[in-house]
Amino acid sequence: MGTVTCPECWSFNVEWDDVRPTGTVYTWARSHRDFMTELDVKAPYVTVLVELDDVPIRLLGILVGAGSVAIGDRVTGVFQKPDNSSWTILRWEPAA
Amino acid sequence: MTFRGSAAVVGVSDQHYPRGKGPRGERGMLVEAILAACQEAGISPRDVDGFTSYAGGDNSGPVLAAELDIRELRWSTMVWGGGGGGSAAAIVTAAAAIASGQADCVVAFRSMAQVSTGRLGYAKYYFDHQYLPHGISTPAHVCALRTQRLLEHDGVPRSAMRNLVLAAYHHAQANPEAAAYGKPLTAKTYDESAYIVEPFRLYDCSRENDGAVALVLVSAERARTLDVKPAYVLGGAQGSVGAYAARNENDSAYTTAGGSGTSDSPGVASRVWQQAGVKASEVDVVQVYENFSGPAVASLIDHGLCPPGPAAGDFLTLDNLIAPNGILPVNTSGGNVADSFVNGMGLAVEAVRQIRGTSRNQVRDGSGADTSLYIGGPMAPIHSSVLLGSEKTL
């Protein structure tokens, strides 16, 4: 599903840009079953879709360290590396 | 050449079983369904010259041509992308082939068996690395994200979802073939059922069945020579606007089902109404694909069958949604939640029954419906719907 070009100008010269890991909860869903045995987070867990502050892009991630969630909540991105993962994963926690 | 009224559904078969309990694998059940649909239409299976389907599977046109030993294969088309979102498109594609003279007799179908393709509860084959690390692994998850915003931001009340489910269960009580036949659902039981992926409770979720569904389409001229009441294809469309649901949750029409339009692109729903020359307010009965209740509510909104936002709750009352006298009778066989789920194609068969006057929850009893809409899978990367009509509407 990832794109190889910029869909706005069709350039193949895409590059990484630094943005602040801050944003607003656009929507969320709470999983009440462990659908994925390989996931280090156990149900119930909340996945948030976050609208970034710096660019008009929305990113998914599991919400950690929060009791409740609502659209419009301010969140900050954190990077976690689960024991069974070879990759670092973006997750979100309530903004300080 | 005009598409409207050029082709008609003249034979249907909907064979379903509890999941994992189908008497044959996908291909066996499918061949059985095609033979039954042809027999009902009074057409020799050897006359079939086209096949259309959606959501993948191994039973391609050439394979089925060999199974049935048809004379010539002229049309073999899979609707690309989006799972059940392409279900109505399979019917529309069959009709388009006939209307343009590419084929004479096309079968639109879907077959599913747990033994062949497993379950949808963990759709790892579909969700990629943009989703899986975040605990998003099923259709329930992606539909839950959109539905939560539909409820919390757009203000559609939860009662709209609940009443859609209660209407389906109400209808299933008159349908002995429905899984929920003899198992009525109360609002209290719905409200107390467990969450699966919030905001969806157990009863908001579709069933999964083994089964096969086939619809046989021929030209309007040929349909009139057969001993069945044709359900004419008045209009149909497939597609999406603005890369809906294919841009990793970054599309703009986020809380729609994928059938709405923009200022410069009409969208699936408008194209169907425009082709058919029918207004949303004029439709007699609707079968709306409910993978989950919330996305189905979004489909009704996209199609102009129900107002958006908080007003959706005022309109989507149980009384309004049930046949025969509701303003908008929906899912009159019980739908995916209370009848059966073969990737939603059973709903298309019920749409045909409403035109024929043979539904267990018939609207306009005695004459049958004049207009009957089937809306395909919502909140998927492709969306589609098809409007069927009686002879009177031509």
C-alpha cells in the first residue's frame, strides 16, 4: 500500500523529512480481543489515528499510558521496541 | 446503446451453511449454485458465456468454463480490490458485458468455504506493515476507526446502528433459512453484548458462512422469453473518490462508506441514481451490506437514503426500517448479520426476490417492488451499488 512516488507531483525523488512527533487524535478503536498473538500489547488496547501538527498526515499507533481516549486529545509519539520485534514501532501517549 | 434496462437477473441461487460446515469446497458449492441458478432461469449451463466475481478466489472464468463445459468463454472479469466492496460491481460488470454485446449470458458469483480460505477474523493477507504493528489486523478494526469518528465527530447516534441490526433480526424471524431464525434480538441483549472492537459490539458484526451465491444475467430481450420475472439492471456503479481507503487512513471522505462524491466527482451513489433516473426517496426497498452496522449506516447516508449527522438517528428508527410498511425497509432477509454472509452476495439475491415478489418480508405484497437497491461492501477501497427494477420501470 505504500506509494513509490509523490502522488501530488509524481516525483520518484522522495526523501525523509523531520517532523515533531506531536498531534491530535483524529479517531480511535479499542480492541477487546487478542486478534494477534504476536502483539506485545494485550487487549483491551486502543489504536489511535493521529493527525500530525507539522504536516497534513495521519499516522496510526497504539496508545500507551492512557486510561481514556477521545477525538481531539493531544498526544506525543514515542518509539518502542517490543522484545519480539526487530523493528522500532511508533506509539502514542497523552501529551504532557 | 443504453445501459439502463439492457440486462436482467433471471436466475439466482443462495446456498449457505454454518461456517466450516459446507458440504463441498468452494468450487463444488459454486458449481452447484450456478447449476441451480441456471435451472431456475430455464437456461442450459452450456449457454453461459461469462463469469464475474470480486474479492479474489481461485474460481476463475476459464476454470468454471471447464467445470461446466460451456461452448465459448467470452467474458471473465474479476473486480479489483476492496473485498465485498466490489460485490455489486460484479453484477454491474456482468450487465455491462451484455449491454455492450460482449457476452450473452453472464454469471456473477461468490463462493466461500472456511476449509479453502480460512476465516476473516485475522485478515493478515490484506493488512500490511502500515497496519499490523498497530494492532489493526481485521476488517473490524479499520471499520471501527471510521465508525468511531462517524459517531463521536459527525454525531450519528449509536441508536442508528442498533436499529439497523434489530431490523435485520426482526426480518430473520420470518426467514427459515436465516441463521437467526427463531432467535430474536432485543435492544437490551444488543446493549449488553460484549465489545469486539469498540465501537462494535458482537451483534454489530457480520456472520461468516460457508456457501455459494450465483446470479444469472441475460439481455432484456432474452429475459422476456423466459418463464421468470426479470429484475432489470437500471443503474450501477463502482469505484471510489480521492483514493478512498487506499491511502493508509489519509483520505478526505473518512466517515463515508466510500460512495459519496465531491464537487467535481459525483461518486458511486450519485452515478447510480443518475443512470437509473430514480431518486433516493423513490426506492422501494434496500439491501445494504453490513460487514458491520456502522459502515452500513454510512452507506445509507452516502446514497441519500438517510440524513447525515444527528438527524440520522431520527430517521433510522426500527419502525422506519422494517417491511412491509417502513419508509426504508432494509435487509429484508436478515442481511449479513442475521441471515448469512457469503461476502454479501446473498443480499443481492434478496434484492432480486423483492422485485419478483418472493421475499419472506415482501414490500408491496402482491405486485413486488418496482425498485430494489443493493449496496455493496462499505468502508473498503472500492465501493459499488446496483439498482434493480421491475418491467414497469423501463
